[in-house]
Amino acid sequence: MTSAAPSGDDLVEKLAALAHPLRLRIIGRLAAGRDYVSHLSREIGISRPLLHMHLQRLEAAGLIVGNLELSADGKAMKYYEVVDVDLRLTPATLAAAAATLTEPDPSASGPARKEKS
């Protein structure tokens, strides 16, 4: 089964999320299997708040998913796992993605984009 080529905006979001070394380390750890936030924080050696920030970025990009579960003692634990993503970066797929990019909104104060006219 062939996956559909990502839109330009989706591709930019995925590549930007993967471009940070800590986020790539997180993906690398999660590739070995799902893990919960506290353990992942200790394994990578960063604070939980910093880890949460990076996990949110990866989840927003569709690279990981998180699920809240209850432990045996009733404690809520958030587990994350990697999502299968198949990105093929060929000249043709990059050109197709570029053709679907939305244009930046000059009045926006961040990465917000607006649809092409």
C-alpha cells in the first residue's frame, strides 16, 4: 500500500519537527517501543516540562501519538509511541508538495499561513 504524498505544509511541519536534535533523540528512543513521560524524561536526561514541549511538537506533526492510561495503582500515565511515517523525498514529491504550500499571512505574528488565492 502506497501512502499519499504529504501536502507542502504537512511536509514542512514534519521536517521542522524532526530537525531538532532532542526531538530526533525522542523519536529514536520511542522507535524501540512506547514509553511514558517520566521514564522517557530520565532516559533522555531532560526535564519533564521540556520533554512535554518536544512531545507536543512531534504529536502535532503527526509523528507520535500519546495515550493516557491508568497504572495498577491508579496513577494516570501518558504513554507515547511512534507513528509509521513514510516520507519519500524525491524531486517529484518535493515539487508536488511545493505546489500545495499555502502562502504566509503577512499580518500573522507566527508561522500561521493562509490559503493561496
